[in-house]
Amino acid sequence: MDRKFDEFFNQINQQIEPIDYLIEHSKQYGNVDGLKEHIFCPECQLAKLTFVHTGKGFHLRTHLNTKHLEGCYYDFEHIDTKSATEFFKSLNKEQIQSKLASMMRYLLSNKNNISVSNKIDALQNNPLLIEQKEKTNTQIKVRKSLRRQKLTGYIDESIAGDLYIFYGNVKLSVELYTSKNNFQYYKLIIKTKNKQGEWRYRTSLYRGKTKDDIDVDAIYKIVFIGVANFKENNEKTGKYMNCKKLTRYLHFV
């Protein structure tokens, strides 16, 4: 199974690092030879990873001759977008918010400070794993993983079209728009911090008549479920990630 990673465990400094760390190293030195033996799965920290640079971009994948710890998120097959959408639409509002809150704790906690016993517990109670009935035998259920994408740093355009859990530390603002037929609606503007320390536009979410109460100077933790595309964005110059959020599926604090 080939999985995309947006971060890795650096065996040299014993820290979780973003994939941007390897991208910058590759651009500066032309390769990651000095690091390639020390790149491991950010979840189980057991499976060795390989840094790949193709014409389509950068990504990490599991080394051919290695295995993830049993229960590791990256050891599960991804659930398809249709089944994942059906799963979330089967939940009520309270169940959805509880699920998103669990995902936020799991994805945005400082994993560098988690004890070994807590890491094992996290693997066993991962909110990104859901049960799906087998198509050939509906009496059998298998655990599959929801795709995930950190909003900060490098995002590969290959994520387009699939349902993802988007998450990160962001700044927010609200903008009012008017359509051609004079319908007014709000958008939640999401900005992320780049390597220069600047907060830049990442994407926006349609909020309809909901005007979120936002402190524009605060840094928020956010989790939402949606599908991305990278078509030309008329509201901004160049190509930006546009996200179509599933109704109600947004949680920020």
C-alpha cells in the first residue's frame, strides 16, 4: 500500500518534522542522502520511509522492505470517497462534532511529547479509522483510514477529487460576497504560516448565511472534511486550493 505522508519522524533529532524539511534540504543540496536512513513513519516510528521527487511533486512513501506497527494509521487501506461521505451523512450533529473534536486532539497534539504507552493507545483508538462492511460479505467489517492533509506547508495537487480530513493551525477571517443574482453569503478565509513567518491565503470555505464570530488576530486549530481541487481561482491571482466542504463538517477552536 502506497500512502502519502505530510510529515515524518526524524531519527536524528527524535522529532516529528514536516515534509517541507526534506523538500528544502533537497533543493539546497540536490538530494537527501544525509537524511535518507533516518526518515521514519510519524505515527508508529517503526516503518522506514523513502523521499520521492518526481515531475509531479514531492512525497514520502513506505520503503519496500519495511512494515508499520500493527494498528498504525498508515498500515490501513484508505476508504473510498463515496463510502466515507455516506458514513459522515449517517451521523447526527452531535456525533459529527464529537468526531471532529477527537480528530483535532489526535492530529494537532504535540506528538513529540507523547509517552510510548500513550502512543500505543492513540494507535488503538485512532478516530481516523472507521469500519466499513465488505462488499462481498456485509457481515464482515474491516477498518479503513480516512485521508488526511495538513493545511500548512507543501500540498500535492494529486489530492484533488478525494475526500480528506484537512487540519492545521491557522488564522481566520470572514468575508461577505454577493452573487450575480444579489444573493449574499459568507466565506471563511483560511490563512497559513509560510516559512518566512508570513500568514498567507490557503483556501476558503463557503458558509452561506452563517457569519462566524472570528478574532482575526488569533491562531485557531481547525479540522474540516472536504474535497479539494486546484482550478484557477478568480478571487486570487494564480492557482489556489479550493475546498468544497461537506455541510456542517467544520470544527475550530
